[in-house]
Amino acid sequence: MTRCTNYQTFYKKAIEEKTGYITKDGTWAAVPTTEGGKKLAIIHNGEWVHTARNFDFAKSYILKEKRKK
């Protein structure tokens, strides 16, 4: 059974403040690392796949990878 939920509504404040990002379906996310909080860990289906240096690079990486599939 697939959830019909927009995960971005739950994390709207984090996205607006550029402290984290998540796709609508919840399969991709960018969360702050413990390395000072500036870098973001990019998570795909529960696996850490990449580290981005800031919010804009993280969002760009996620959208590019999502288009590939």
C-alpha cells in the first residue's frame, strides 16, 4: 500500500529556512550533518548517498538524480 502524502507539508519550515529538504514522495531527503550543520547529508530510501556543501547544492543534486530515474 502506497501512502498518498506530501511529506513537504510536514517539513515546510525547514525547507523555507533552508535547513533541510525532502521530496514530496519522501524517497529523497537532505538533512544537516553533525559537521557544524552547514553540510547536508543526502538520503535516498534510508541510505546516505552523498554529502552536499549547502542547501542549494543538495536540492540541485536531489532533483538531478530524481530526473535520472
